[in-house]
Amino acid sequence: MPWTIEEVLSLLRNEYDVQSWWPSSSAFEVALGAILTQQTRWENVLLCLDSLRDHGLLDVERLAAADTSLLEELIRPCGFFRQKAHRIQYLCRHILDVHGGETAGMLQGGLDECRRELMSLPGIGPETADSILLYGGGRPVFVAASYCLRVLNRTGACSFQDYEEVRENVEQELGPDPLALGDLYALLVELAKEHCRKQPICKGCPLETRCSFKVGRT
DNA sequence: ACCCAGGTGTTTC
DNA sequence: GAAACACATGGG
């Protein structure tokens, strides 16, 4: 018997606490974190956000005007620092030029339009765009990252392979509930951290009874 | 000395 | 179209 997405969510909610999983004081900070965390551990992201805060750079206008070399040095621990510095400053200029410096304003329009707009920016793909919309804008979207997809596939909760199809399927199943959608992504990431990466077989994994599988590259 | 992380963009078959 | 590669630091 395959699991339903609601069952996976419910079971994982009993297993992990993701109350303040994406700590942030503003939509802009979420956007910065979303870019910095690409292919990077979250602890390093927090470090870099603190550095930016210390330099008074958690601000759209000041970050846009900041010296690029300085920004690169401050975010160096997050890796890909040249690419990420450029992506961040491009985003800042976009928010200033198109949305009068209001990050929240960029996340308030029609959902499909917002997604397309974000993904048209350099270095913002589907996962980054959806993270910003979900955790920064409180919009009801699911981040269908590859390991989420893998677990949902293996448990039989979702049989799609394509990012967009999985996203829409989960959104359909859970309904337009940002808390549920945000929790599910966070919980699946936590599950992957604890089990799926450490050992080839999901030993001790809460989903083990029906989900025992080898982990491939993401 | 390897392998990988809360991805994305470009190049190549 | 999919696969392979580049981007880069830090921790296990």
C-alpha cells in the first residue's frame, strides 16, 4: 500500500521539529539565504548573513551599492562566492528598479507570474524561487527538491518525476496551506540529513517499513 | 584524500 | 533532450 502525502507529513511531524526551520526577519533576508544556501550547508549561510548584518548590508539599497569585492569576501564561506555575489546584487537592482525596493511587493502578485519573474533572474531556478515565495512570501508553493522527490517516489506518495508535476501534485494534495507545504519540505530535508545521506540503506528511518532504498546523487 | 551540501547555467553528445 | 561539467568553501 502506498503512502499518501498527508501520511508522510503527519508521520514526519511526529519525528522532527521544524518550527523555526527558516529563521528570518524579512522577506529580503529569506531571498539572500535562498541564494547563499545553494549547494551549501545552512550553518555557513547563517555565518555569512551575520557578517552581512555586521556590515549593515542586510538592506536592498546598500547591498546593491556595495563594493562587489567586499561582498564576495563576506560570503566566501558559502562557496561559489563570485557567482553568488553577482546573483545577489542583480536581485537587489531588480527589486529597486521594478519594485521600488520592496521585496515583499515582488512576492505579492499572481503566483505563476511571480515564479516566472523570479526564475527569469540569473541564478534563481525553481528551488530558489519557490523557497523565496514560500518562506519569504508565505505563498502556497512546494519546493520539489530532488531528495524530496526521491522519498515521495519511494514511499509511493507521489509517482511523478518532473519538478513541476511533483510540485503541483503536492500542492493539490495538501491544499494551499503554506504551513503544511513549508513543513513538508523542511521535514524531508531533515529526514535526508539524518538518514538518507549517512548510510546506503535507511536504517532507523521513520519511513523504513515501506521505504528502504539506496541513495543516489542528488 | 575523498565525498558532499537546503542548485543553477553552460556545454556536449 | 539527457548527461557532464563548472562554480568553491568547509565539514565529515
